[in-house]
Amino acid sequence: MMDTLHRITSDIKPLNTKVQAETAAYLDTLTKPPGSLGKLESLAIQLAGITGQMKPTLAKKSVVVMAGDHGVCEEGISAFPAEVTPQMVINFLNGGAAVNVLARQAGADVHCVDIGVATELNHEKLLSRNIGRGTANMVKGPAMTREEALQSLVTGAEVAAELVSQGTQLFVTGEMGIGNTTPSAAIFSVLSGRQPSEVVGRGTGVTDERLSHKIQVVEQAIQVNAPQAEDPIDVLAKVGGYEIGGLAGLILGAAAHGCPVLIDGFISSAAALVAKSICPEALSYMIASHVSHEQAHVLLLEELGLHPMLQMDMRLGEGTGGVLCLHLVEAACRIMSEMATFESAGISGGAV
Ligand SMILES: O=C(O)c1ccc[n+]([C@@H]2O[C@H](COP(=O)([O-])O)[C@@H](O)[C@H]2O)c1
Ligand SMILES: Cc1cc2nc[nH]c2cc1C
């Protein structure tokens, strides 16, 4: 399993700096003051570096919603019961969730993966890749075995490869898992050295009282398991979750295939931090979409060194913030392929 992961990460190449430089120069020939399209310009340059094309099209976009359950829900750390995870999976498959609506609007496909849901689910559209029926309660011991954590990473990368073989050119990370802001905070705490009290937030909307309890749960999980910060797979296994590993693997797999990945909210960003810790080069393929309302998401993006495009006070997950940013990715591509140059439009260039 470790060999498979090494094979995936060894396929992640640095971005094409030659095409990036050509793109930056071309952007300055377009009919606008240099740099005036701000983050759309840096996005166009990043997309060029990733795809090796100055004018990529990125027509086929896939949102991958990884679903998993969490044993730590026994501790009362969410505002919702764990049964909502499988119920929402059915909702995704029937096209009724927020991410389905936003994906239809943006022309993206939604793929839902059961990577660790506690109940057995059968649906023709479900990608059934279940590794375990929910994680173990991390305050009592490791959430997953090291083998399961590795399996979640490899499974995510395999899903990316499958979708690339079906034509996907751009990925959006999405997840569903009642309780998953707790392991996400634990991962962030261990990998950044920040205190649990700084990185735990309200998730689906816990009360003040439950928030203090949630902080204690994260402290306890870290104390009981002693995850090793320099070993991201150990951290993922001990205080993570199946869908978080699946998303980290999806990100690595996308990068290995030269595809950009839009990172959604807090949980997706915790997965991105795991991916970056396993392979720092993977970061070049990540695009931060929005900063979610989850209190510590700002800090997590800072830790990643990513700058989000939107601040919409959203805290839903599912990939919703990432999907909204597909419109901006499309905008950056169209700027490159459709704008007139100073020369073609006969406009005087250069500052006076
Ligand atoms: O994306 C985010 O930033 C985000 C912030 C808070 C909650 N969520 C979603 O809500 C669920 C986790 O919240 P909780 O309170 O059960 O840990 C999970 O299904 C996530 O998709 C997502
Ligand atoms: C209804 C509901 C939908 C969600 N989607 C992602 N997380 C969620 C949590 C809940 C509770």
C-alpha cells in the first residue's frame, strides 16, 4: 500500500514555469492595465502551469463527495445525529442537496463515494468503496489502523484516476460526515502545533457548552493517541477519518494526473494539509475556493499558504464553496481565450 502511495506522489511534477511566464506576459498584452484582473490573473497563471496550456478549456468538472462516519460522535460533538450522513448520501444521489443544485448551475458532475459510512448503502449511482463502517471513537484509541488510513488515501487517488480516464479535467473536493469537523480540528492541531482551543469551531452549530466539550474531546484524542506530527499517515490514522483520507488521496491523485483541484471548506482543507504534508508539491495543484464560516478555517488556509477567492459565510461542506468558484475558474480561462489584445483592438498600450 505504501508503495502504491509512493508511485502516486512520484507522478506529481512541479508546474510548467515556462508556460506560466508566457501566460503572465500574454496577460499584459490584453486590453486592461497590467494586473488589473487581480486574482483572476494569478488563477490563469496557475492553471497554465498545471495544465501546461496557456488557454486551457477545463470543460469536464467533477465534484467528489466523500462520505464517512465518525465513532467520536458518541461523545456528543455535533449538533446533528450520525444518521444524517447516510440520509444525505441518498439526497446527493437523488440530486436534491445544495451541492447538486450548484453543480448543475456550474455544469459539473457530482460523484458520491461511500468510503466509510456506518450503514450499508446500495444505489446504482453510488461509488461503493467502503473501507470501514465508521471510524472508531478516537478518544478511546486510534480512529483507524495505519493500513486503513493508507487504504483511504489510495482509494481517493484511484477515484481521481478513474474519473480522469472518463474525461475529468478539474476536481472539486466535497465531503459529508456528521462529526467530521472534530477529526479535522485534531489533524490541524497536530500538524500545525496549534492548541485545540484555537482550532475547534462550531461545525453544524454546537452550543457554547458543547463547544467547550468538543475542545476537551480533541485534547483527549490527541493525548490518548499521541499522533506523530512528522508522520501525516499516523496523524490521519489516529485522529482522522475515512473521508478525510479519501479527499487527501483524491487531491494527490488529481495532482499526479495534472489536474487542478478546488479545495472546499474546513474539512477539505484538513485533507489538503494531510496531502501537502505527504507531498509538498501537491500544493501547487490546489486552488482555495472560499473561506468558510468555521472559526479556524482562516488559520488553516494560512497554514496551507492558500488565498481563498470567496468569503460567503458558508459552512455547509459537500463541496458547495468549491463549486461556486467553478464560475471563477471558467472566467479565468475565458479571459485568456477570448479577450482582445491592445494590438488586435487597436488600443494604445503602455503607461504615459
Ligand atoms: O466546509 C465547512 O467548512 C464545514 C463547516 C462546518 C460543517 N460542515 C459540514 O457539517 C458536517 C460536520 O459538522 P459537525 O458539527 O457534525 O462536525 C459535515 O457533514 C460537513 O460537511 C462543513
Ligand atoms: C442536513 C445536513 C446537510 C449537510 N451537508 C453537509 N453537512 C451537512 C450536515 C447536515 C446536518
